[in-house]
Amino acid sequence: MGYSKLKEECGVFGIISPRPIPVAPLTASALTALQHRGEESAGIAMFVDGALKCKKGMGLVSDVFTSDYMEFAANAKIAVGHVRYSTTGSCNLENAQPIETVHSKISLALAHNGNLTNSAQIRNELVQSGMVLHTTNDTEIVNIMIVRNMLKTNDLEKAVVQTMNFVEGAFSIVITTKDKLIAVRDRNGFRPLCMGRMGDAVVFSSETCALDALGAEFVRDVKPGEVVSCDVKGNITSHMLDNASQSGLCSFEFIYFARPDSVIDGISVYDARVQMGRALYRQKPTEADYVCGVPDSGLTAAQGYSSESGIPMVPAFVKNKYIGRSFILPDQIKRENAVNVKLNPIRSTVSGKRIILIDDSIVRSTTSMRIISMLRRAGAKEVHMRVSSPPFKYECYFGTDVDDRNKLVANHYDIDGICKKIGADSLEYLSLDNLRAVSPNTVFCTGCFTGDYPAPVTPTLKNSFDGFTDDN
């Protein structure tokens, strides 16, 4: 299998100010707050005296942007930033974002979160027309199309709208030119994107936690299908894409991807996860001594389970915060052994106890097997696994790194079979109804659970995926 924890493509941030401000340090701070959305590469693009300057590198934000760079790039009026985890395009510096394009007509840099479902078709058409592409991700083609449409319309907003009306799939995008910052969210609103203000500067971010990190004021979410354009004078205009419908917000943003202190489309991620934990207890009440969350993704749901059940919540593991994400390790054995380095059970807590173990998902089952084995070796009397999502059974085409349903354990075993495979005493998944009840007025994308997608996909689409990785 290529993965056992789901990965989400990336995080984006943009800032524009009518006066020079330290946009690079501010963007780096915002990207650090969004680091959970991508740890492979980081990049910042900005315009300095009308010239496009971009710095990108592999690794964390703190690895790429040193104090020397911050001093060099002290003040400007506009910047976009990106942290990346690859779903389309391999993990290398060429595919790091933002993607820059310099043309006699227009220079721009673009950062993208999501996955374009018709990118293979567009890429093939561009190559056949003689276009030379420098990356294997699906973001570069958007730059090219914007430039082409700009040559036809001589109007940046029209060029962006025409381009985004043509592409399909999931995209939250920030685009910078020398005097404008444009934010775009796809028609279904698969990926989050919000707008804020910091004094007279306007900012856009994948999540509100980045606004909080800067002390910026949340203004609103960018609507599904909306194109918001800001210029350096402070003027803001809004345009809508064709056929926009708020019917695709990714449910895994609330289950796992987003930071718990973020609010997406009016829904608190923290509150949603607490509700999931409460619902898990109501679905299958179970007697136990302690509730324990798998760090860090299961902790908030575990709080909800503990609150609903009255069973005390205690830590079962110590997490080594100095270990990076194990999916970057070069082979499966090393990735699996890294779990032992990242997590260590607290014997005095679990020995002789009946444990309710909460995690956000079971993808392959390798992680769950190893964690439950750790608890057994530490003396746990019983381990009852509870999962704050339904069984993951289908591919995701909209920015999550799962491309083959045959690699998903829920397609090979029923719940009793998975329970035996991972070594638990019992297993319960959150029901689809209880997931939807987190926000009854929101239409989530649940295609990875049901196979019913809110936007068209084609059987040949998955052939265009590459670069899938895992952390176990």
C-alpha cells in the first residue's frame, strides 16, 4: 500500500497591502501555521520593485526561510506562499510551489491546493501544441492557460475566470501579479479558503489558524465558485464561476486534515471532532477504564467520547515531537519501525486497564495494528478501537492521496475482519449519518466512503495520478 495516514495536498496563503510591509516574514509565519497541510516543500513568491522574486525549497518552512532571507525580503506589497504535500506530481523541487510564469504580457505566481480532474487532458493538449512544461504537477497548466487567456482578453480577472471555468476538480488558489492578488475557490468548495484583514492589508488563507497566527481579523470564507480580486489600492471585486454549488466540502477537513483551532465555512473543526467522539459512544456504549486518543489526530474526538461516556480520558502514548513524518522514509519497513520511535506507550497508564482507543481513520490498517500491539505489550487488558470516520472504501480524486481502492483495508475485510486483523477486542466506525450530523446544513463530499462524488470523475482519471506516498 502507498499510505496509511491520509495526506492532503497543501496549504496556500496570500497577502496584499497598499503600502510596503514585511510580507515575506508574515507569509512565512502564516505558512508555519499551515505546516500540517504539507511538509515536503515550502515557497514564497513576491514582487519587489515590479520584479517577481520566488524562493522555494524542500522541507519545512523553518528549513527553507532563514533569517538571512527574511532580512533580504523585508518589505514589499504583495506575496503568495505555499506548503506542499504531493498528490499529483512527484516530490521534488521542480514541483514545489508557487509556480512562477514570466511573460512579456504578464508575470504571475500561483499557489494551488487541490487536484484538477481534467489536468491530464489539458496537459496532453498543451504538449501536442508544442508547449514545453517544466513540472509534473497540475498547477503549471493553470499558469499557462491564464497567460493565454490574458493575451486574448487583456483583462486579468476575465482571464482567470475563463481559465477556472475550463478546469475541473478541486482548487483553492491564490495568484499574484505585480499589483493584484486573486483568490479562487472551486465550484463545489472542496478545499477551504478564507479572507481576512490585517490593518489595511488583505489576506487569504487555507485555514483561519493562519489568520490567528498573524493577528489578522477573519472577514469571511471565499464562496464556492468565487474569484476575489484585490489590488494594491485596496479595491476588491468579486466574480462567480459558472455552475457554482456549495456541495463538496471535504469531510476529511473536519475528520483529520485541518487544525482543530480553525473554522471552515462557519464550522468549528474542534467542535466537529468533539461531536464525532460523542456520537461514537452513543453508537456503541462500551465499558472501559480509560479513553485514549492516538496523538494527535484522535485526541479531540477522544475528548468528546470521554465527555459523553463519563469514562476518564488519559494519555496512552508519549509522542516524540522531534521525529518528522515517517512517510518520507525510503522503504516500508523503516516507515513501520518509525511508529515505534514516534509513539511510546505509558505503561503505568495502560497496564491492566480496559482502553477505548480513538483514531481518525483506518486506511491500510498497518498503523492501527502496530499501535494496538504496543498497548498489548504495555499490559493493556482490553483495547476497543473507535474510529471517527466511516470505513474508507473509494478513491479520492479531489486532493487526497488515495488512488486505488484495492489498497484500502475496508475493501478486503468486513468490520469483524478488520477488528481481528488489527488485534482489537472490538471495532466501531462513525456512521455516515453521524458524520453528516456534524453540520446538518452542509453538503459534504463523502465520495471516499460512498463512491458518490459531487463532481464528475472518469475511470481513466486515476491513471494520471502519481507521487503517492505513505507514513506507515
